[in-house]
Amino acid sequence: MPTLILATQNPHKVEEFTALLAPWTVVPLPDNVDLPPEVGETFAENALAKARTAAAATGRAAFADDSGIVADALDGRPGVRSARFAGDDATDQENLTLFVEQVPAGSPIAYVCAIAYVDPEAGSERIVEGRCAGTMADRPRGDGGFGYDPIFLPDEQPQAGRRTMAELTAAEKSAVSHRGRAARELRAALGLDDAV
């Protein structure tokens, strides 16, 4: 089975993509490779810059994602600044707290994920995107997931007893999540399922 370089040192992302792309092996970027700053105006621009850097540094096929949350109440923010919403060195909790303060319960929100794949040997690049529409919860709930998951109610659930992303099992989350959808698009684009 091929090994894919994921342009991150974030263990959450490595774990999530390992499950999403199984049985292919996903390995993190070596510690000595620095990724470019996320200065793009779109998720796709940021993902592509990271994937190109990882592929150039390792000489192997690499992929990267950039993802975040968008809120109608904030005119699509925080978007590409989701990880830095409360400041450049903000923690997940600080970002979540500010988001809860600014976004009304019940208002539309969405998770967006762009994945860029770069194969230096083939000279090819691909970009895929996944989106998960949702609603702002009335309060943070659940201890699974990370980031904004405790306030994100995916729309693809029965209205009664709706759970946040942080309350879903890993399998339930990957079935509806932006990252899960983008990963399935990547699998299809690369013909990974045909190679099993």
C-alpha cells in the first residue's frame, strides 16, 4: 500500500486522515520541514502551498488540507483564520469562546475543507473540497473532536436529539464531516478504492 505524506505535524489530523484513507498509510511531515504561513485568501490556496512544500521537501507524493468554520452571522468569517480567530497564538478554547460570544444559537454555520495533492514524480496536482452545513448549538456539548466541534450541529441529523460533532462517534463524524467528504473526493480522484 502506498504511503502518503500529510503536510502537518498535528497528531489529530494524522489520526483522522489515517482512518479516512485506510488502508493507505498516512505519515506526518518530518519535523525538520517548515510549512509556509497560511496567508492565502482561500482554503485551497493554503492547502496547495503546504502540499507543494511537503512534496518538494520529501520528493514524494504529499497532501495537505486547510479547513475551518464559516458563519453567516459573521459574513463568512472566521474562514481561513479559524485557527487564529481569537489571535495568532489562540488556543482552541479561546477561539471557541469568542465564536460562542459572536454567533447566535440557531444560526447557519458550515465547516469547509480543501485538500491539495501534489505528486512531484508525476508532475500532477489536484484540489478537492468538502463542506458540511450546520447550525450553531445553544451551548458547547461533548468531549470528542476538537476545535469548534462542541458547538457544531450537523444538519444531516434528525431534528430531535441532534448532537454536536463533539458528541458523535468517529464513524458518525467522518460520514458527514467536511474532512470526511473531502477525503472521499480525494480517494475518488486518485482512484485509491480501485487499487485495493
